[in-house]
Amino acid sequence: MGDRRECGAGRAAVRFRWKAPVPRMSLLLSGSLANAAPALRLSQILSTLSHALDMTEGQPAGHCVRAAFVADRIGAAVGLPGPERRDLRYAVLLKDLGCSSNAARLCQLYLADDLGFKRDFKRVGSGLPEVLRFVLEQTGAGADLAGRVRAVGHILRHGGEISRELIETRCTRGASIARRLRFSETVAEGIASLDEHWDGGGKPSGLSGGAIPLFSRIALLSQIVDVFHRFGGPRAALEETRRRAGRWFDPSLVAAFQDVVRDGTLWDELAGPEELLIPLEDDPAERVDETYLDDIAQAFGDIVDAKSPYTGNHCQRVALYADMIGESLALPDEARRRLRRAALLHDIGKLGVSNSILDKPGRLDEREWSLMRRHPVQSRVILSGLPVFAEAAEIGGAHHERLDGRGYPDGVGGSEITPLTRIVTVADIFDALTADRPYRKAMSRAEAFAILDADRDTGVDREMVAALRAGVDRLERANAGVDVLAAA
Ligand SMILES: [Fe+2]
Ligand SMILES: [Fe+2]
């Protein structure tokens, strides 16, 4: 059996037959969950999924939602019309779409826990001594002395260039995902310039003053308001915005923010239920159809895949393998669609695991392993925020369970594991075995199937393994056909 990050040892298990009347079968075939999709609103879906972005940035759940709410109030105070305020809210809600793309590099360069580093860095000001102190404290915090000295030396020599690269990667990637999610260029540009500062000291382009897109200026201010409000309350948020006015922030926007605070109930609203911060306008542009929901799942699968170089395209391939199993089992198209979405999102909780663990070349110690084992729980928590993702939440939460009850996080087994979950589990293990990992090289398909075969009935469902094998055979025959045509 492979590393226990992929699957574990097993013993006799309760067999599941595809035709057996397990409780979830009715959902599998009826499509009742997917029928809820047309009633969904974009703001609800993206607000729910933004919790995954919060985790990646080491922020408390709801950070992006609260920042978008603050931005909306500032937008109203400066007289932005309705459609522009809608765009502004999305630019801020999705400001961290690219956050996973620099996590591995940050971890590698600073020898630090990316989640803690990102969380704490948001509270560091722009003054050189402050930044330097933070970098020296954080760099190589978990490494040995020699590693720390090397890392600190490297950062001191190339610090400016490194932070510019990290920010550019994040912003460019975030803007590109926003475009794929059908948002306007104004939204994409707002995300791309999030880290530019009013005085020109920001990154990646060193824009200053009015050359910085308005949405970016409001996004940066709103982000800091939420970070300091959560950390130190209203006074801390107000002091920090005043302190950075004219350096990080557009002074006129800071004044508008102070007006919002004076006139309203901002702090009470921010401390209240999150659902009250999400606008529910009856706007046709807010309605999400099935194709749009597919695109959203695809985009967030990409965000998860970008977190680690070792899991690049993992979610995309798991979705492909799961769909091949679905095809072999002749599942209805609609069930296959839900299966693909769930497979794309199954590891969304990994965004809350540090790259110092995900990319570790050796075995995980007990503490690291216990953090790793939390990722299905985090997938479940995020996805259970919306009824349309209820099934994906169940699959995400249980994709490391085993039929014999020796999996994680809950140790459930047998008929407690749903058919769609069993499909994703087999697809997940097969991909993990056939891809390079930090702790071993990729296995051949034959080796991977030998491992899956040995774990049939104890860890994984034999019917799903057979269905995957049939799918892989079909794919290989199709590829052979293409080769023959190409050679002709
Ligand atoms: Fe996983
Ligand atoms: Fe996975």
C-alpha cells in the first residue's frame, strides 16, 4: 500500500453492491440536489467558496465576505452607481483568488509556514524596520540554524525581487481566474493591482495615486479594515487606516471610510451573522445555471491544484478518472455532472494545510499528520455552506474513509460510505499513485492497479476499481487509435 497520505492498511469490509438500496442511491439517480441550482445566486456560491480563500491566507472564515461588505459601504459613500458597486463587491470578495499560487514558493523561499506567514504579514506596516523585523523573525523559523542563515541571507539579498515575484504571481493568477469566472476587466484589474500602494511603494508595478485602479484602492483598504477589526476591534481598524493614509491608502477613501463609521452601524453589522452581509439582489446576472456552476467548480479545483507543485492538476485528473468510472457504470449524465463537480472540489480543504506539510519530502510527524488529516473536515465545512454542494461536502469529507472503517477523519465504513464517495476515493488514490509525490516517484498504471486490487473490499470498492480499469482501457485504446492515425 502507498504512503498513508493516500490510503492505509485494511482488513475485511462490508461489501457494497451497486444495485443495493443504500440511502444515498435515490439522490444519486434522482438529481434532486442539482435541481436546486437554478435558484442559486452567484453571491451566495462565491461567498461560500471564499472561505477556502480565507483559509489559504490564514484569515478567519468570512474575511473576504466582510471585506466586500466594507468595500460596498465605501463604494456607496463615494457615490459609485449600483452596477459598479456590484463589480466592486466581487473584486473584493475574490481578491484572493490567486492566493494558492505562491504558497509553495513562499514556503520554499522563507522556510516558513505559508498560512502563518500570510496571516501575520497582513498586520505588518510598510515601514522598512517593521518589515525587516517581521522577515527576520519569520524566515526559517522551523529550520535548523544553517538553513535559517542561508534563507535569511538570500532574503536580505533578494527581498524586493522575491516579494515582487510572489505578489505578481498571486495577482496575475487571481485576475485570470476572475476573467474565467466571467467577471469584467474592471474586476480583474481590481484584483491584479490589489497590492499597489498610494505612495508608489506597493507591488508588483509600483503604481501610485490615481493610476491605481479604484477597486484595488478600496480593496486594500477594506482588507486591512477587516484584519485589524478582527484582531484589535474598531479602534485598531480606525487607527491603522489613519496611520496608512497617504502611504498605503488613498486619503479620500480613508475619509469616506471614516464617514461610513460615523454615520452607520458598520461594526455591529460586521460582528453579526455573515449571511446578512451578502446582498441578495434580484438581478438576472446573479443567477447561476448548471454550466456556470461547472465553471466555478473547475476554477476552484484549479485553485486547489495550484497550491502545491506535487498536486498540480490532481483535482482535474481525479474529476476525469471519476467521470470515467461514472461512464463505465452507465451513470446518468446528470449524476456524472455532480460527480465531476464533487471530484473537482474534494480537496478544497487542503487550502488550509501549510505547504511545509503538503510538500514535505520525508514522512510526516504526528503533528503534521494530524493537520493533514483535517483537510477532509475542512472540505466538508466549506462545501456544506450551500445546499447545492451538500453532496460534494459529503464526498469531500469522506474521500479518505475506507470500507473497513480504518480511514479518516471519522473512521466510518461499509454502507456509510456513499457510491459517489467510493468513486472519488478510487479516482483519488489512482491519481495519487500515478503522480510524482515529494516522498516518491510516480508509479506505473499497472503498479497502481495492483495496489488498488490488493485493497479491494477492505479499503476500496471492487466495482469502482473494475470500472476505472475499464475506463483506463478505453482511454488507452482511444490513444492507440490516435497514434495509428497519426502514423498513417
Ligand atoms: Fe484528500
Ligand atoms: Fe485528493
